[in-house]
Amino acid sequence: MMRTLVRQIRRFATVVALASPLRAQATSARALQPATIDLDALRQTTGPSWHRGESRHFIVYHEEPVTVTSVTATIDSLEAAWVAAASLLGQPFAEMPRANVFITASRTRFAGFVSPDAKGLTTRLGNDDVIVLVQNDSVRLYARHEVMHFVSLRLWGRPGPRAWLVEGLATFADGQCQSSTVMAVGRDLLKARPLLRTQDIVENFVQMARTERAAAYVLAGSLVDYLWSSRGRDGFHQLWTGRDSLADIGLLPGMAGELTSAWRTHVVRKAGTTPGLTPSAILRAGCG
């Protein structure tokens, strides 16, 4: 069923304007000003010209040089990510309007909009959904991560200030970490941090992400994997909406409780013997 749906979406995807690329207007290379950022501002940033492609759920702007094959592959990746995200969340929602996706080789093109250490961004500008994806020789296309942001925010809205839920769900949906998996890397990170508790992720995710971005995302993703497995979609949705919260009370103040123990056991079991990554590889490239 799922394979049939993906094939149907791929047939629907069409590459548009490859013969007549949409030219980027020459504008100042200064950082974008948040108050003035809209679709036109993004399209008119200084850099290579844009090729415009369309599919069922996306309008894709891809920097030149491109080929029909490369643009089709990008659209296939985005649509497959949409199918996977929609299937995971398992509820009907409005498929329109489509998201506008910008594929750039450099984060500096969107300085002031995309942070220097980000590999993607999903947000809303006015009435437009926007996804920015960085893709180059050292950064893979984070389609499943960013499309999960797009689908979950459209279906469930924002879960308040709980950034660990948003990024954890997207990292869980992606599942990949360079040549390894999120769970295998999470297993090794937890082994190196024997005192880390679930509450450390829940309460300190933003601070951790500032100093250990890749580790914070992987650990949050592994925690979401455990919660999804143990509580199901409905239980996780209750956390998202704030109708439930995580409690992990130990016998002594500051001690981890049953939740931390169960999370760690789940990660070790699911990761199995899959090789992880070296600390230097994680520090150098994060998850890809």
C-alpha cells in the first residue's frame, strides 16, 4: 500500500522550468532582516539562479547547476518524506497549500534567516510554509527531518516551549546519523554519560544544543523513540499537547528513576550491535 502511494506521488511529481530557470535578482549580500523576510526576499537573495520544480506537496527552488535527474531525485526524497511523516502521525490533515522548499549549497545565502550551524529550517512566513535545506558535499539532504517538522506543525501545531519534542520527533523520523543510526549513536552517547537522566533532556535541551548540538538532537530522538514505542502515537500526542508530562522521580533527590532506566534499556536493545560513530566524527559532522 505504502509503496503504491509513493509510486503514485512520484508519477505526480513534475519538474518545471528547467529550460527557463527562474533567475535570482541581484540584491545586497547583507544578512536578511527578519521583519522583511518573505518568499520574494528568499528568491531574490544573491547567489546562483533558481530552478523551480513542483510536486503534489512542494514547490521546490533548487540552485543551479541542476539536471532533470537531480531535481526529480530531490522531489522524490521530499515526497517520500511526506508519506513517511503522514503515515507516522496517522491522522488526516490539510495537504494544501504546498510548502516552498529552497535547496541551497550554502547557509550564508540566507544569513539572518538560517543560523550558521543549521542544516535546515522549517517555518512560516505570513501565509507561506517555507523549508530551507542545505545540501553540499559535506551536508546531506535532511528531507525527513524538515518535512516531519512541516507535517507535525501543520497537523499538531507547536508544543509550546518544548523544543526537545519538536527536534526529537524530527530526529526520530529521520533515523539516520552519518553511516550509522540515531539509536546506535544514542547508545554510545548514553554509555559515555552514565548519570544523564530523561529530565536532563527535557529541562536542558536548549542549553545542551548550544554546546553539543548533534548529541542533544540524537539523545532527544532516542528518547522520542522510546516514548513512541512505550506510549504509542496517542500517548506521545498527549505529551505534545501538554495533557501529559514526564515524571522520573528517583529514590533520592537528583537520582534517575524508572523512566531513565527504561529509556536506556530500550536504546541499548534497539541499537543492538550496529556500529556507532567516533566522538570526532560526531563533533565534525553531526548526523550528516
